[in-house]
Amino acid sequence: MTLTEKAAYLRGLAEGLGLDPEKAETKMFNAIMDVIDDLALTCADVEDNIALINEQLDAVDEDLDELETFVYDEMDDDDLFDDDDDECFEVECPACGEVICVDAGVLEDGSLNCPNCNELLEFDFDEDCDCGCCDGCDD
């Protein structure tokens, strides 16, 4: 039984009591029944609006799924994750032992303060080294 049906049932019960319409108690019951009717109708309207919004949200979700499929399936994984500019190098601070991830731009700048202990870390790359750590290596 819906809320509006229950409100109508209560109104029928109240009318079946045969109360004197001129008594204050009857007027109060009628006013309460009017409020219950209004609340039941308002709730029914809200439920209808929520159902409509859910339908629209499902449609938007389906459209978004199609869009994501279109956009992300066009790219392969290399396009998403292979950007040399975002390459990260781990550097350990000699003062505090904190491992810091820095990108090529920071390395090119030549120095960085440790975010943990504020120790100045300096980077110097010898392009003629043969240790295998840079592009200039002979290995």
C-alpha cells in the first residue's frame, strides 16, 4: 500500500467515526488529515522526481562509459605511461637517508634541498662516465 493510499484509508476511518463536524476535536482531526494528505502527495512527487533523476543519471552513466571507451581505447598503454619527461629518479639523502623521487628537470637544475632535513643535495653528471648511469656511458 502506497503512502497516499494509507492517507486515504486513514481519512476513511476518520469519516467513518461519525464525529460531529462542529466539534473542535473533529476540526483538528480534519486539519491533521489534510496535512497527512499533503505530505503523502509531496512524498509521491518526490519519489517520481527521484525515479526520473535516476533514469537520467543512468543515461549519463552509459554515455560516459561510451565516451571513456572511445577515448581510452584509442590510446594504447604506451601513450598513457611512456613520457620521458615524467621519468623519476630515486635519490637518497646522505644526511638523513630519506629517499626522494626527482625528475630530469630537477637533475638538470643541479641541486635540491632535502624535503626531510633541508640538506642541500647537488647533482653532477659526468657525460664521460662508464658506470651505466647516464646516456653518455660507454656500456
